Amino acid sequence: MASTTQARVEAPVSASEILDIKPPSAVMEAVEDIVYGSVAGIVGKYIEYPFDTVKVRLQSQPDHLPLRYTGPLDCFKQSIKADGVLGLYRGISAPLFGAALETSSLFFFERIGRETVYGSGLVPRDQHLPLSALWFTGAFSGVFTSFILTPIELVKCKIQVPETEAGVVKAPLRPIPVIRDIWRHQGLWGFWHGQMGTLIREAGGCAAWFGSKETSSTLFREVNIRNAKTPAQVEKATHGDLPLWQQAMAGASAGMSYNFLFFPADTVKSRMQTTPIGDSSLNRTFLSEARALWKQAGLKGFYRGCGITVMRSAPSSAFIFMVYDGLKKYVPLS
């Protein structure tokens, strides 16, 4: 199969051949990316969503008013007191759809990124990609996924942060009215408000997400090989699956790297996306929003909510990779 695929890449083909000839394994692998990525994303979203709600509320506090929350614990307490525990899951329907779409897109575009590297001829198809290439395929995936993700996160953020009027918290928003208002006030392009922040976060963050996972997995495998005492143990350490705890650690390191390294971009994006529809500050660019935050709170303001985000990303990302890899191994479609 590898040699056949390589020949197909090197030899010119007609448009009809491209349309009519599709390797079944490649098609089914794409289906697996979409289906299994969706399942993994939904599992991860249920784990992380309450922490994400707190993170967005911390990030989006106005720069012209005193801080409403003193920190993550205070935000948890106030939120639960106001809305109960279920209030932390406010608006989860759209994010569940978004998580399924995001995670499946990440794995799907990451595979396309790998095919792009192989197709360039830089790496033979019968060889594993080096770690540097895997960091690139992660960034490749993040760039394309950001355009899918921005509209979903825009709706999510507006639902997560309660609007106030004359000091009174207004009724929780719902996805359809939010979508309708965005369309009415800003048109189609309004759904990509905050795109620059999402692009920076996803391109850099996904490079770290896939890259850290692969780097950690490689380091674990090397340690296992060094510690192997028999030829059978060496073979298992070289070609077998990593122990479950090592898979979890690799996935957790990926999530923590993704969230910590580019958190300031996410903070600016959240502030832009939680601006009430019709507010004049909607005209702020990514840079002007960043300058306003720097003037208000300095560097510390860009990392507001970072600790809780990194904390929740560890189990969430671990489960995402474990569910995805487990489904790929034990429930193959191809």
C-alpha cells in the first residue's frame, strides 16, 4: 500500500482519476478521524466545561469596572450561589457540538498535514515523521481549525458570561437568539469576531498539543526500551502500546502546553467575544484590545484564569487522546 500511494503521488493523474479513484483505507481513516475525534471531543468537553466557564468569566471582566471576581475559587462560589452547579454548564449544547467539530477537525487536518509533508518528498512514506514535522502538522491543523472554531466559541462565550443591565443580571442567553442577534447586527463576518486570537491560539497551541504529546510519548518509549531486560520486553517497548498511565501523562502534557503557551491570545479573544452585541467596543481590533488590557492590568491581566485552565486541560486532554487512540485501535473502521 505504501509503494502504491507513493507512486500515485509521484505520477501525474487526470482530474477524472482524482475524482474516481479514492483509496478505501484513506477514506476510512478520514471517517475515523471525524467520528472518533467527535466522540473524544465530547468526552473531554464534559470534563472541562465548568472550568472553562470560570475561565471565560475571569478573562472577560471589563477594563473600566472593579473586578467582579478575585480569583477562580471566588468565581466558582459566586457562580454556584447565583445559578447552582448546573449554571456552570450553561450553554454546553453549542460547545458539545463545537468540541465534536473542533477535535474531529484537529485530527482530520493533522492527517492532511502529514500527507502534505509526505507529498513534499521531504520524508519518505515508509518512515515515521520526525518530531519537528509533527509540531508543524499540529500548527497546520490549528490554522484551518481556527476558522471553524471562532463562530462556535463566539456563541459559547456570549452564553457563558451573564449580561447585566443597571446592575441586574439578565436572563441566560440561548444559542439561537445569540446567533440571530449576531447576524442582525454584524452580518456573516460578525461570526468571526476574534478570529485573530483564535488563529494565534490554535496555530501555536495545536503545534504544542500534537508536538508535546508525540515528544512525551517518544521520551516514554525510550525510557521503556532502556529499562527492558529481555528481548521480548525490548520488542514490546519498541512496537507495543505505551502503558495506560504513560498515555495519560503524554495527553495531559499536551493539554497543559496548549493552554499555557498561548493563553494571552485566548484572553484577548475572550474579551472581544464577550462584548455585548451593539457595543461600540466591537470595533476594537485584536491589538487595540490587547493594549486596553495591558493598560488596565499589565501582564497579569493576560494570564487571568490561566491556572484553572491549565489544571482542567490535563485530564481533559488525556481523555481525548486515550479515547481517540483507543477507538482507533480497538474499533477500526478501515
